[in-house]
Amino acid sequence: MLKNNLKYTFLLLLFIIASCAKRGSITGGLKDTIAPVLKMSFPENFSTNFKGDQIKLVFDENVKLKNLNKQLIISPPMKNEPLVLPTTATKTITIKIKDTLQPNTTYSFNFGQSIADNNEGNPYNQFKYVFSTGDFIDSLKLSGTVKSAYDKEVESFVSVMLYDINNDFNDSIVYNETPRYVTNTLDSLKTFNFENLKAGKYLLVGIKDVNSNNKYNPKQDKIGFHKEIITIPTDSTPELSLFKEELPLKTFKPSQASGNRFLLGYEGTINSNEARPEIILSDKNNALVHLVTKLPKKDSLQIWYKQIKADSLNLAVAKGYYKVKYTFKNKDQKKDTLMISAIQNNDIKFRDRFTLESATPLIAIDNSKINLVNKAKAKVPFTTEYDEFNQKLYFDFNKEPQENYSFTILPGALNDYYEKLNDTLSYKLSTKSTSDYGNLTVLLENIKQFPVIIELTDTKGDVMASEYTEENKTVNFNLIDPAMYILRAIYDGNKNKQWDSGNYLKKRQAEEVIYFSKEIDVRANWDVNQIFDLSLPYLPEIKKKEDKKRKSTF
């Protein structure tokens, strides 16, 4: 009996010790999801007859400032930015004004999402502090949207500005002066909202303001403008379409790239014969024979010249009102020689032209010394086209499915600017089956005007295929790679077969671009028929059908 009692006593003690040793886990309670609250401010929010130079904001908990330089929008802008303190967690934020305030003006400090609680980072969304230096708070509003003139998505943090139309107003004000009012789309919105506006007439402008100085710099900023003057109050909701202006031509002092080539760097756009400047290379007063081409993937022109004995040369550049003249040294360096490289390697797509690039400009192509045969050794007819400015030689020929082709370019077929001839060149190409590709037929509806450029881009925005139509409402993209495509239409107002940007001073908007609202999935051996309504933002169903018996269009 005694042994049993001792046994039970021992077990009871062990149980008590184990129970005492067991610890509970600390959960910490529910996660804080409540944003901080403004308890009071000095002076009060929406005060009038503001005379001071300091504002205090007191919150119900410790707050911290995040991305204040991007999120805080002060309207009207101040020449000297106020000092917002402290930068560490605190319940009180102090704003020290370092500028002379305008009389009878309503000021607003929109903090966006820059004020957040210190623990969980819950933002005090779009908190705004407003005061007036006059007897009342201006209360009129204006809202609208922003978009990109060319890209599918507009960039974030677009500044939208209103300029007073008064006796001092002129169009160049966007370059030199800060606006009367400013707001910002911040990091996620495609809309803008002005509040606390005064009645009046305004110029409305949107700028992707890289320097954040509330002024337009065409070299790096994008701009969008409302063509008509905005009269406040208004019920309209204007849309701003942002574009990057084409810069006027500006060239830089030439640099010598080799013993027969100079490089001329430039700003602006040189993408057509009309846009190219007149260039004269001379030795003192004697004009020298030369040739001008484009340096691939660079904003530079290549000035090709033959034998020159002079140590010093002159280069004159002229385009419209732009005229400049350079004097530079001519050094004895190694010369460029004829080299040919192929763009395609083995595989060639049905929609592509076989393309050769030449390191030096070509002046003659002898097609009789070029042979193209298929795998049966039968000759295949072809034509050539040479783009001198880009130094590219294109071959057009009828491509058959699952076929092999051999190009043989015999010596002397290609003659360059320096009378150098090619050695024998050989290239082998092959095509796939038509079933490896897909077909897309686009039916255009509600077209405002012709011509229209219809483009397919990849998800990065690179153009994969393009068709130009002057009257047809049905556009065919046959034998394209299986992929997800973005479809867009461009109204080609000046009929130059390319998209043209706008110009602020000339009050010219960019050519209109319309995107289909959904990516289009083109699969191998599929036909896709797509209605593209150029007036309505709806998404019709994409009709697909598999056609395994489809015959080649070639």
C-alpha cells in the first residue's frame, strides 16, 4: 500500500512540474490596419487670412514620411520649397514656409500617401492641408484624364498644370514660369483632380516632369496640352495626351572614326529624305566628294570620303534656319573595308526579306552575279533593293514552305564606294511549314479617316508586323509567329506611313493612336478573326478556328 501511494504521489508531482514548465505563445493581437488620424493643426485646416510661416500637424500616433519629394504636391507651387520636419517618427509634423506667399490665394498641400503610421505603414491617403491668404477658400474643381499619345500605358507621376490666361501670358510660359495650379497623377492614377481653384481662364498642360521643377524641358520631358482654353467653372473632363516632341536639329563637332569616315552626332530626328540636312565637306574653299549614311542604332551620321591630303577640313551643315560650320583635323588612320553580314541566320520567315548589311556603302549591285536556288537546285527569281542611307541590301523572292535556299554571291557582284569588290559569299536559308505560323484577320469598323497604319507589337511595344491601308477595312497578317500580340491603329494624317509626334508651340497634337483593349493570342495553325472598332472601348469576342487543311498563301 505504501509503495503504491508513493508511486501515485511521484506521478502527480511530475504532472504538476510539467504543467508549470509549459509556456503559452505570444500572438500580439490583430494586425493594425487603421491609418493615422489628424487630431489638430495649427493654424486649423482650411483657415483664412493666413499670415504665418509655420504649420503644425498633430496626429493620434507616431507617423513617418515616405517618398515626400514625389508625393507632396503644393499648389500653387512655391519657388522655395518648404521644410517639412522631422524625418524621424513623431506625432507632430512641422511645415516651415520659406517663400513669400501671394495675397488672396488659396494654397493646398496634398501629401498623397507620404504620411503613414510608424508601425504598419498604413498611409493617411491623400491628406490635404489647405489655407488661404485672403478672406475665403477657393472651392472650384476640375478633373480629367491623362494618356500616352503612342504607348498603351501612360507613365506614372505626371504633373498637370493650369496657367493663368492674363496680360502677361504667352505660349512660352511653360518653359520659363511655374503654373498657377499644379496636381499630379502620382504612382497609380490615370486621372487628375484640381480642387480649391479660382474662377478664370487657364491653359491646361500635362508634363512628365523629369526634373520636378514645374517647367517644360523638351529634351527630356513629355508634354500634353488642351488645345482650347479652360474656363473655370466647367463641367468638362478634358483628356491630355502626352508625347515626346521631336527636337529641332542640332549637330556636334565631328569626330574621326577611321581613315575614310567621320561621325557627326546630332539631336533631332532624321528618318526621311526631307528631314536630312545638307552637308558640305570641304578643304578650304574646295568642296570634296563624300557620302552620308546613318550609323546603326546611334544618333550619328557617317561622312564617307575618299583620299584627302589636307590636314584640316571644314564641314558645313544646313537645314532650314539651322546653319553651322565645323573645322577639324584629318588624321591618317586605318581605313574601313568592305565587309558583308547577313541579318538572318539559317531560318527565314515568310514575311521577311533576306537582308545583308555592308560595312561600307555600296554603289553597284550586279544581280547577274548572284544565284539563288532551292533544294532541287532550281533557280529562284529574285529582286534587290538597296537602302543607301542605312547600308542595307534587301532580297525579295517567293518563299515556299519547308524549302531550303542557297544564295551564292560571286566575286564582283557588290561594288562599294571605294571600288572594292566582294569575294564569294554563300548563305543558306530554310523555311518552316505554314502550320508553324498563325493568321490574323482584322476587320476595322468606324474608321474616321484613311490612311490607317495597323500594327502588331509584342508585350514590350516592339513592332512585329505592320500593314498600311488607304481604303481596305480588312487587314490580313498572314503567317505570323505564334505569340501574344497587342493591336493598334494609327491615323496617318500626313500620309508619310509613320507615326508623327506633336508640337506644343505649333499647337499640333500627335497623330492619334488607338489600342485594342485586349492582347490577341495567335497560335500555330490557327486563324484568328478580330473585329477592331476604332470608336468604342469594348472588347469583342475573338473568334478562332483551327484549319489544319489550310493551303499556303505562297
